[in-house]
Amino acid sequence: MSNFSSNDDALHSVFRRDLRTEWIARNRLHPLHDSVVSAQQGGEVRGPTGLLRKNPHVIGFIGPNGLKRIDRANGSFVAIGGKKRVPSAKDSQRPLHLVENPEGYIMVVGDMIGGRLTSHDKDILGLAHQLAAEKSKVAVVLVCFGENKETQCDLAGVDRVIHLEGNVFEGFAPEAGLSVLQQIETSYQPMHWLFPDSVHGGSDLGSRLAARLGERPATQAWQVTSEKTISRGASGSQDISRTTPRILMLMEECANAVEDTRHEALPLALEFDVSMAEGDHRLIDQGQIDVDSNAVPLAEAEFILSAGNGIHNWDQFHSAAAALRATEGASRVAVDDGFMPRSRQVGASGTWVTARVYLAVGISGAIQHMQGIGQCDKVVAINTDAGCDMVKRADLAVIADSEAILAELTRLAQQRELSKEEEESDAA
Amino acid sequence: MQPNVNVVSLVSIGRHPQSGRSRRAEQDGRAVELGLSLVGEALTVVHVGEDQDPVLRQYAGMGLPSMTVLSQGKECDALPVLTSFLKAQLPSVVLTGVRSESGESSGMLPYLLAEALGWPLVPRVAEILHIKDGQAEVLLALPRGQRRSVQVTLPFIASVDNAAQEARQTAFGPGLRATLHVETVDSVVDDAAIQWEMSAAKPRPKRLKVVKAKTAADRMKAATAKPVGGGGKIMKNETPAEKAQAIFDLLLEEKVVR
Ligand SMILES: Cc1cc2nc3c(=O)[nH]c(=O)nc-3n(C[C@H](O)[C@H](O)[C@H](O)COP(=O)(O)OP(=O)(O)OC[C@H]3O[C@@H](n4cnc5c(N)ncnc54)[C@H](O)[C@@H]3O)c2cc1C
């Protein structure tokens, strides 16, 4: 059964107002007014000469933004409640969604680009929970291959995880992935298989599984209930509605991601021998090949080295970009000053980029520039000014002169290239 | 050019995204282009469907002396017909588009063919570099303009990505003069698809950005805040070499530097 655990001390932290004392404190003609107010202010204080002293510091209270507020209505609720409600860590934690001894499973095979759940994956996990809610004791299982760097699986709605690591799953290895999915199919007979319909491998793996199991999937599905599925057909010009099949490949924003609950994210056992996954010897992956990183459109580039007003040695910048195989970007100032072409400008009036890693060198982080990098995963800043906005946004900020750091980076990249070449010649 | 391998390109009827008129499908055109660059006029181009469709002449106009049409009605399933055709022909390479532009557009056909024939499948091919000794070296188109090189044993099926060489222009006259070999086949009606309801695509609702703030002050903050990341690491006093190493480690960890 899936239930939500309640936190026991919830009752104690409830803020209770005493309406009667509040009312007496407001009503200066009430016979008990004086005693209530003085109790509230810690009793009356008499000075050495016997005069009644008023403590100006207890008048009023501190508002939410840290400023002192004086309540002219003289009925400061906050003070009268006695203690102000302090939000505890437990309040901000979402309730835990438990699935004990699940009877059914919904498998979500995520893209996990760079080892983390994409927003597409999270939407699909949300949809899986919509489907799971219609029956009881159904667990949503995330199936992922290779490295898993995601730390927020529990918040994204993962009840169970099947995580497979190993060299066989690296790179282009559809047959190895497929043999795992087949093993899961025989062990667990999931209610549904959900895949992202994406170019990152989700639709490929989903199609392979559907062909192997001989089941007709729904592709490009965007509205799914347990009975009916609406999917796009005829290159997106038609909606096809049909009964929901067991294998679904889903478009982006097919449902809302999980937002209100926390999940267990327990590992789910799978008897799988990685040596069995050696897969098809007819397909041999020879690895990614180097493409001209500046030929990749800026909006699509995965890794951008971006230059701003803090670059003084442009030849060095270009050679650093070439050594790191990064796509070049620039701030508007660098473009306006004529150091970079307009097509390289990142930001509100340039290109909105989606890079996974954005390395900003000598860019202050004006809002027009920040808008353009809103979708970047990791931002690294190199800047001399520790207080600038780019440093605040960055996941890793280095406070140093751009020229020195770029020189070091170029050296490191060249060193790595050399050691790789040596390895290859050793192997050959 | 490798004249000794047998290459088949499968083509379908496309749909112009704006006008909705039928046209030469984008990816199928590229599949024909790729086939032509591999074996020239020895390429076999196959269409399953109605033999009278004028769009077939657009494919033929790419410089094909002839085309094969396996004639059947619109509501029939292309898969069994193609499977038996390919089993009889035994080509070394079959090229298709990734997703058709009409019908269900599921993109399942190459996968089902590969499963039925027991051949390997390479998805989203950008280029076939060479075919030698029963092996082909192909480049897969990955997202973000990246390429992956894969060696695959013949015979295989490849779906051709939009990143492949664009289809050449078609010539009207040669297209009309090309011969169509029409074969009538035993076709199977696609029963499941007949029960579906088809309708013009409804625009999908845009996702709204909902701010879940309890107080007005929080909402104000959410509306005016600058995009600020969650407090990253700041390195100030280390040597330049250490700082650069930290950056380089991050690049390696994210696998953007290989
Ligand atoms: C309508 C409008 C649209 C705009 N659109 C865009 C846009 O699309 N894209 C865009 O980028 N801008 C845009 N801008 C401009 C934007 O407001 C900023 O002026 C611009 O982004 C600043 O560029 P910068 O960070 O390179 O330069 P600066 O703000 O001058 O920052 C230079 C940074 O380099 C650092 N620095 C200096 N020397 C060194 C050194 N030796 N080593 C390391 N760091 C050093 C400094 O500390 C500073 O942080 C727009 C402006 C307007 C008004």
C-alpha cells in the first residue's frame, strides 16, 4: 500500500493563536488590558526612584524582511502568540511516498545525459506516477546505464532504481542495453515501459525493445492515461488516439514532474551477468570522432568557451579553444569591439545557448548575457572580480587573470592529447 | 563507388510541413542520395504503396533509371511485403529514413525489418565512409553535431538522419521517363491502425511557469530575482596551475574533454 508518512511532531509546531488575549491586548478599556500587556512585555519594571519604565526595545517586532515594524493597532499577534513559528528543516521536507512489496512495476528508461536526469526524464517519471496512482502497490523504477551522478532521484519520483555499470554500456551499445531490458522483462513483467522519445538514445532503445518483444508501441505520445493515449503522427500533423499500449515513447512535457513527494529510490535487484551483455559483435563502436567544434551551431554546442571584455590576448584565446575543442562564444562587448563575429554573441540579443558546460572568461555577467545561458548545466567563471554576477552564478569560479589560467588550460589540454597519442602508439 | 554491393533504399510519400501537400520525403530523399553515392545507378529504390503516385516520379528524377513499386492499398501494412521482398533480394545494405512523414510516423519500420531479418541496425546515419571485406564504416549523427564512428558487418539496415548529405534536385523529364516495375503482392491490412481515431493535431498547451510561493514577499522575490546558481565553489588563493587543474578536472568529469 502506498501511504504518506506523517511527521509526529507536526502538532507541536502548529502555531496556535490565543484570540481572547489578542482581543484583550487590543482593547485598552478592558479591565484585564494592563495585566495582559505587561505580561507580554515581561512584567512592569520600576526604576530606582520607583518610576514605571518603558523599554523601547520591546515595542514592535521584527518583520519578515528584517526591518522593525511597529504595530499601531497595539495587538501584535506575533508577540502574543508567545513563540514565533520557526520553520524547521522537517517542514521543508516533502512527505515520503512508500511502496512496500510492490505488485507491479512501471519501468522508466531515462536518457541520463551526463549521468543526470534530464527534464524530459523527470516529466516521464511524473507521468509514471500518474499511471501508478490508478492502481495500488505499483512502483516506478528508473533503469539507467553507465555512470549515475544524479543526487535527487528521490525528489524526482524514483521508487526503485536498476543501475547497470560497466564498459559494455559505454558509448554506442544498443544490444547490451537491449539484453538488460529483456532480462528485466522476464524478471518483473512491468505494467509499462516508458521511454523518452528523444535523439539521445531513448527512442532507439524503445524501438529495439518493442521490435524484440513484438509489441506495437505508441511513439511521440503526449497525453497518456491508463486507458487512452494520444500521440502525434504524420510528422506531427495528426493526433492518433488509441488504447494505451504497454510500451510508450513520450514527447517532452508529456506530464508534470513530481513536485510534492519524496521517494525511496531503493536499488532493485536484477540477476544479470554483465558478461552476457557482450551483445552483438556485428556492431563495433569505434568511439566518438572529433568534429570541427566551431562548425557546430552555437545554440547546440555542448561545451562553449566564451570570451568577454576581460580577454586581452585573443590569439591565446583562440588557441585555448582549439586545444580544448570548445565552441567559441563571446559577450556583446567582445563582439562590438570587433574581436569576435556577431554570430558568436551569446545572450539576449545573440544566441540562447544550451551548453552542458559554459566556461566564461572575463565576462561580468550582465543580465542580458545571463538570459542567454539560462539553460546551461554547469557554468565555470574565470574573472578578476570576485563580486561579479558571473561568479555568483558559477558552479566553479576562479579568481585570477584570464591570461594565466588560459595558458595553463592550454598546456593541460595539450599534455592530455600527447599522453593519449602515446597510449595509442603503445597499443598499436 | 562500390559497384559490387547491393544497396536498397526504401522510400515513402512525404508531406510538406506547411502546405501539407505530398512531396519527396526529406530523409528518404537523403537515403536515395546516400545510396546513389555508394553504388550509383545500380541502386534499387523500393516503394510500397500506390503505384500511380506522382511523388514517385520525383524520386526517379534524382537520376534513377528505374524504381520498384510493391503495389498495395493505403491501409495495408508495408512490413510483411518488404520482409519477403528483402528476403528474396538479399541486399547488403538497406537504407531508410528515420521516421516517415505520413501515416503513423512511428519510425519502427527499420527496427521491425532488422528484427525480422535478423540483421544489425544502425540508427541515424550521417555518412557511410566505406564498405570493404563485408564490413562498413558508418558515421552516426549524435545530438549537438557530434559524430560516432561504428563498424558494422554486412548485411545491415541503416536509417538516415537529417545530417546526411541533402538530396539532389530532381529533374522532371528523366523522372517521367524512368520505368516503374510494379509488382502486385499479397498485402495484409493493418487491423490495429484501423481502430485508431485520427484527427488534426491539436496545439499542445504551453507549460506555465507556476511560482509556488506562500507569501507575497516570496512571489516578489521569484519575479525579480536574477538567475543565481546555488552557491558554487570559489577559488581565490591557489596558484594558477591549481586553479586551471580544478577547471580541467571539471571538464573531464563532465566528459566534454575526451
Ligand atoms: C539592449 C541590450 C542588449 C544586450 N544584449 C547582450 C547580449 O545579447 N549578450 C551580451 O553578452 N551582452 C549584451 N548586452 C550588453 C551587456 O549589458 C553587457 O554590457 C555585456 O554583457 C558586458 O560584457 P562583458 O561581461 O564582456 O564586459 P564587462 O562588463 O566589461 O566585464 C568584463 C569582466 O572581465 C573581468 N576582467 C577584466 N580583466 C580581466 C582579466 N585580465 N582576467 C580576468 N577577468 C578580467 C572584469 O572583472 C569584468 O568582470 C546588451 C545590452 C543591451 C543594452
